[in-house]
Amino acid sequence: LGRSGKNFDPILMRLFVGLMGLYPVGSLIELATSELGIVVAIDPRDPAVPVIRLINGPQGEVIAPDDLQLLNLGQEGGGPSGPRRIARALDPSSVGIDLAAYLL
């Protein structure tokens, strides 16, 4: 989005992000609280705060695949300065997580 209007058409960029989200469904993310989650839904009004499924707690404790814990970052302090903001996106293979167990 930072290159919108410079390298990319701003209208097309907004449409693209609105469809795909900043964090597409299936992305693994780490929150500022050290929790890990998988993006399961995009909020088209604010693609920076998706709905995620928690897979690791703040102390690194694993949340079982059959324990469905959904977290709407738009309502749970996930904004740019909130405690549960997205710190970074991760490659699942780099942290040894099989996302299929949580998505199926």
C-alpha cells in the first residue's frame, strides 16, 4: 500500500487488498503478545485486523487443533497500537507448524 499512487494504481491496489487482505486466509502470523495464529477471515473494512485462529498461547503453549479459539483482532486490541497487533507474518515451515491440522 505504501507504493500506491507511485508504482501502483491506488484504486486497483485498494480493490486487490480488499479481496486478498494484507494477510490472506491461511497466513501464519505472530502477535505482539507472542501468540501465533492462522488467518481465517478478512474484514473488508479493515484488512489489517483479520479474524485468526489461535494455535499457540503467549507462553508458547500449543493449542490443540480440535480446540477452536477464534480471535477477532478488530475487537480484541489488534489495531496498530493495540496489545494484540500483528507483529509479523511467518513461514510455517520455519517454525515447524503444519497448518493443515488447523485448517481441515
